[in-house]
Amino acid sequence: MAFTLALLACLAAATLLVHESGRLVAQKRRLIDSADAAALSAATFEARVLNFESYMNRAIVANQVAMAQSVSLRSWLTYMTRTVDRANRITRFVPYLGPATSGLRNVMSGINRASQPLLAGGEGTLALFTADFARAADALHLATAPAALELAQRTAADNYPGASLSTRGTALMSTHIARWTGFTRVHGGAQRGRQKEVVVRSLDRFTADRGAAFRVPVIVRLEKRGGTDLLGFDTWRGMDTFALHQRTLFGWREAFSIGWGAAEQGRATSLRGHHGGSHRVNRRTSRAAMRDLRISRLSRGLPAMREVARLEPTLQNDLRLDLELEAPIVRVSDPSPGSMKALASAHVFHARPVPRPDRRRELPSLYSPYWQARLATPPRLLAP
């Protein structure tokens, strides 16, 4: 009986030990899952914020391109109206041709008078939306770090009641917030070259260069030049010129201005654009276009926009998030207080869903909304 009682006591102790060990393993597994969920939720939120900023940057670029197209239309309509009017002065006495050009002149004049204020007003609306897009992206970016920290804590508490960031976990999140702050930077003022390059490369052919040449061998040639340029960072100016050139002993000379038009949107500037070579080829006609320049000051130009701070192929342009959770241990046999910890890591990274057709590598940027999040193996140096 003594032997049996001792054996039963050992079996009871072993059963309690196994049960207690199973409970601890289950608690540890649940805490690890909670830490993974907290890290992934915070990283996913940050990836979505970066994608939102990318969409806002794309919307700003699209608005700037639309504004450039509107300025181009205002310039081109003025040019066409003047060209048809000057052609009508010559052909109005020609039977059949005179009435046709007179009718065309009246139509172009009506379209031009109606379109100019509508287009200028539309440019002002685009300017308002552009400023709102930039402010929305900047406000969300500044609120992301505290929101991600709160989201991680709430996710951890929902998955494991009583779990919270440990002292080291709070320090790790503080380090991550510093990384998030330095991961992107605002390009404003004279640093808006990146934005300008993206906008200019997005222009269509009609907006960028709408020139052509009509040549009669040896004798004369008709030079049509035009284009819309972003002067500095704050002003769109479009110009269209059409002139007759005559052959001289030393080359070609601008002999007669046929038509011209110019429009501007943005801040006043003394800069001069290329405009498809207008100033170089049709100099006199370009001066006439500048005298008749249609000006609107509703736009404030390119806003300050965020971009990845370091755009270098040799760098690993991703954002790492590490956190550590702590939760009390619940024991049946020993009610004394205790705690367990779990470490988790996640990555915010940039990757296209499908490879580029040209098989070239695309660097991370806030113009491509391909930011994603995934769990990562915690570094060994941080392991408890």
C-alpha cells in the first residue's frame, strides 16, 4: 500500500507537470501568434499608407499633366483663331473661299471666347485638388507612427488579453518610429526636381511639342512651332507660332508672321521656355505671342511631395519592424507572478506583383503603389 501510494503521488505529480507544461506551451504559442499578428498589422498599415501616398503623388502628377494640356489648348485655340482671322483678311475677296474662311473665323472666335474662361477655371480647380492631395498625404504620413503603435498594441491585446509591449518592445518600436520618420522625406522648394522630371516625362506629344515644318524646296518654308513647358516649378506656359520663312544668301529669314498664341498658368516668372523651338526659329512671332500672353494665376505650382529618402540600387530599401510582447504566466500549481515574452518582426517592402516587361529592376518609390508587408525572422541578436 505504501508503494502504491508513492507511485500514485509520482503519477499525480507527473500528470500535473505535463498539464502545466502543456498550458505554458499553449500560452507561449498564443503569445507568439499575437506578437506576429501585432507586427504584421502595423507593417500592413504602414505599407497601405505608403501606397496611399503613391496614389496621391500619381494624382498630383495627373493633375499637373491635365493642367499642362489645358494651357496647351488655350494657347492653341488663340493661335488657331488668329491664324484663321489673318487668313480671312487675304481670302475674303476670293469667291467661295472668302465666305468659307469667314464662317470658320466666326466659329473659331466663338469657341475661343467660350473655352478660355472654362479652361482657366478648370486649371484653378485642378490646383485646389492638387494642394488637397499633397496635404492629405502629408497629414496621414505624420499620423502613421503613433497609429501603427496603437494598432500593434490593440491587436496584441485582442489576441491575447493581458499582453502588452515589454520595456524592450517599447524601445524597439521607438527605434522603428525613428526609421519610419527617416525612410521618406519631403521634396519642396528648390528640391522639387524629382517631381518635375516625373511630370515632364508624363506629358503627351501635343503638350510637349506640337511643331511641324512645311517646305517648298529652295524658295520658302512654313515653320509651325509650339509646346508647353514647366518654367521652374510653379508656372506652365504654352506657346504656338506659325511663320513664313524666305531663303536668303546666308540662310533662312523669318519674313511674315501668320499666327501666334500663348497662355500661362501659375506664378509670374521671367524664365523663358523652349516651346518646341519657337524662340529659336520664329523669333519675331514669339515676341508677338508674349505680348498677347493670356495669363492666369490660380495655380501655386508643384506642391511639396514625399519620396523615399534613399533611391540607390545598392541599398535595401525596405523598412523593418521589430516588437516584443510580454504577458503574465497563468499557472495552476504556482500562483506566484511571472511573465513570458515573445519577439516578432515584419518587413515593409516594395515589389511589383508581376515582373516588368523589359525585365528591368524598379527601385522603390512613392510613385508606384507596390508596397507590401510580410513577417520576417526575428534577428538572433534580439532573441531573448
